Amino acid sequence: MIIVAGTLRVPPDRMAALRPAAEAVISATRAEPGCVVYSFAEDLLDPGLIRIYEIWNNREDLAAHGRAPHMSPWRQAVSEAGAYDRDIRTFEASGGELI
């Protein structure tokens, strides 16, 4: 299992303009093979800070996601929104315990 977690900053006044592209990429990605979880959330105490959390079955599925047709419009929208301070990482995980 691959976990993708990180953050991305967008000027707070551009968040509303980015929302339709975010909704489109989230909907399309959740239908991809191997996608277990795919979510973005704006930090309640830090406007413009987007927290990213994904779970993929394996690296191959994650790599295919990066090549998916809906990723190009998303990347363009993020760029046009003036995104900065991108810090997104992958982690290998197995199992997990309910706490």
C-alpha cells in the first residue's frame, strides 16, 4: 500500500476558483483502479493550505494516476491558481491498526 500525504499552498483568494478543478480531479481519481482514498482539505486555521491524503494499492496504480488524462487540467488549474510550497511525499505502508 502506498500513502501519499502532503500540503500545497494556494493564495486564499484563489481557493474558490480552484474548487471546480479540484472537484473534477477528485471525482475522476476516485474511479481509478487502485485508488483507495483520494482527498484534499483546506486547513481550517490556515486559509489556502491544502492538505492532500491518498492511499493507493501499489506504485503502479499511483504511476498510472500521474499519467491519467484528468491530471493535466488539474495541474494547469493549480498553476493558474498560483500554487506554491508544494510538499507531497509517498510512504510505503502495510496493515494498520484501528486506534
